[in-house]
Amino acid sequence: MSTDQEQKPEVTAASGFPKVTHKESWLEIVKTIVYALLIAGVVRTFIFQPFNIPSGSMEDTLLVGDYLFVSKTAYGYSKHSFPFSLAPFSGRIFGSSPERGDIIVFKLPADNSTDYIKRVIGLPGDRIQVTNGVVYLNGKPLHRDQIDASIEFLDGMEKYVVHYRETLPNGRSYEVLASAPDNPLNNTGVFVVPEGHYFMMGDNRDNSADSRSPSSGVGYVPAENLVGKAEIIFFSTDGSAHIWEIWQWPFAIRYGRIGNLLG
């Protein structure tokens, strides 16, 4: 018998094409999955990373149940840009500086592993003080206008909440909440932001562990700890539907928040 005949692939009578074995089809599936995971890993590490909001420290800008994309290219890369902070270098490469008002995901300085999200209020060299809830930046109060005030269910309980529109010197403005005038963080000493660090605050001023409280583990945030800039909300749910309540999913989605850009 000819060896050439033995090496020819099997051909089906119906199609005339070589028959694909069960082993070959599984190999193609595995290769496709591996390629997809590699591409997703590259995108997550170097371009965009998804995060979800688990707490109310940034209300009303960000709500519990919001899902957002964070730009990894905004400030360059540090070891914390990589999974488990395993990159073998220090500092930042291709780095650029944040602007006041940016919403940033960063690694908690106390452990360099927990993800936090806050707004940049102070840049290196800035002097910051809070007096009666008003933020003073380099000796001047940030302008704020009251939007409204009402009894709301906030942070798990009913509170009298005042909404303000706060504006930074660069023109960036955003809504902040005040709900506890006697909060010690509403009256602080003067903070002087060290070189290479940033001063972060939550928009929900009376329910935020941030740079006003060094004992919270935040304090001044090193540039190396910046993970990326929050850019857009791509999904949001109010948490009213359990995972198995498929019929309730459409009613739990906050459709009006999807696609919101973050400034």
C-alpha cells in the first residue's frame, strides 16, 4: 500500500473537506480562550480597568453599585498598575500629573494593596485646611453654593443632608454632601502636601476616610500609588435584585447613570 495514501487526510463523502477530529476542535477552543485572556489582561493592565463602588464615600457623584472604567494611561504606570503590584520597579514611567478635581483610584498607603477612590483636592506644595466644613486651599476658601437640603436616607440612616456645588480654582466643580456639622474632620489643622504626594477627599464629606485623617491609613497619597483616573460609568445597579432573581434585573438597573462621564 502506498505511503502517500496513508498520509492523506480523511475526506467525508458529503463535503469533500478534511475531517476535523474531536481533539483538534478542543485545541482550537482552548487556544481561543487563552488568546482572549491574554488580550483582556493587556487591556486591563495598560489601558482600562473596571472597578465597582462598594461604599458611599463619593456620593452623589458615585453610588454604591456603580461600575466604572478607570484609565490606566492617564498618569503613566507604576508597580501598582500591574496585578498584585508585582512589577519590579519603583516610581512611575510615562508619568503625568493629576489635576485638581480628578477622581482617582489609588492603593491605600497603609497597605499598598486596598483600592480606594477619591477626588484630588491638593497637589504637591498646597496648603489645605478645613474650617466649619469649608475647604481652604492655600489660604483661600473654595467657592461653594448650596443646592438644596432635606432629610435623606444616607449611609444607612436618615440624616439632614445639605448639597453644595464646590468649585476649585481651575474651574472644576462637583457636588459635595454635608450631613454631620460636628464631625471633627470639618475642622482641621493645616495640611502641607509633600512633594510627590496628593491630598484626596471624598465628596460625601462626613462619611469618607481620606487625607484629612492620617489614622485612616490614607493620609498623603504617594504618586506611585495612583492606579488610574475614573472616566465613565458603564453599568449601575441599585442592588434590589438578587443574582438569582433574573426577572428583577431590568428593574434594578440605573439606566440614567450608564454612560455618565466623570469629571
